[in-house]
Amino acid sequence: MNRSLRISLSAAAVALVAGAVIVPSALATPEHSTPTHASSRLSAQELRNRKAAVALLNEAFNQHRPGKAAEKYISAGTYIQHNPNFGNGRDAFVTGVTGYLQQFPDASLTFKRTVTQGNLVVVQGLAKTSAEDRGTVEVDTFRFDRHGRIVEHWDALQAVVEQSANGNPQV
């Protein structure tokens, strides 16, 4: 599989905004972030949506249960996918993530931070296909319906480089 398709699949897998295991406290406060008053300004629905976005990605990519994750968090009637390597619909998500995990059984996704505004949740993470993989920075954006189900997804991916011109980490 070529690198761009692998990166796209990796992102798509993470998008649904990778063995790292998320502990419950990490769901509330992603790695490298500090609690701020911004969280207290989120509505109850925004907080539920943020938790659901991270839980979807964790269950699908780290626990290797994309079917269960999709059933819990993705709308059955409407799911619009903007990653060009995945089709629309919940079944397409399950098929794509399942294929990705079969190809990369040691894949993992570590969550770094989230941003929530209205019905949109952005999850930034580091996806790795194996322990030796430098990784791919993934930014997944989810749109939720009024019932708290994911109805739309976008992702952006960037391979982690060996050396940075500025010395700053990519995530």
C-alpha cells in the first residue's frame, strides 16, 4: 500500500479526528493540556459530544471494535465522510477501519487535545501503525446532530518528520 493511502487510512481510522489505551481521566483532559475555565463554559451537549468523539476513536482504533464504536456514536441515517478513501455511511466507516486494523494490527492512536465549539469537535492525535512508526499527526473534525450522533467527518494528516526546522514537536 502506498504511503499516501496508508496515511489517509490512518487518518480516517483516527477520524472516527489510534497500543495506547485511553484512561478515563484522559477522556476528560487530553494529554499535554491543562484544565482551563473554557471547559466550564461548554454546554452539557458540547461536553457529551467531546467525550463521544474521543470515545469513538478510542473504541474503534485502540480497542479494535469499529463496529461497536460506530453503532454507539455514528448516525445510522446520515454520515457524511470527507476523507476521499472512505465512502459515506456508518457501514463504510466500519469496513474501512476494519481493513486498516487488519493491515496494521499494532496500530495505535494517542489523543493530544480537543477543541469543541457548538456541534463541532476537533480531536488532535498521533496515529502509529507500529511501535517503530514515527507516526502521523491526525486532526479529526466531527459534526454532531442534536441527538449527539456523529453525522459528518473531516480529517487532515501530516507525517511526523525525523527533524524539524524549528525544533518544535508536531503534536
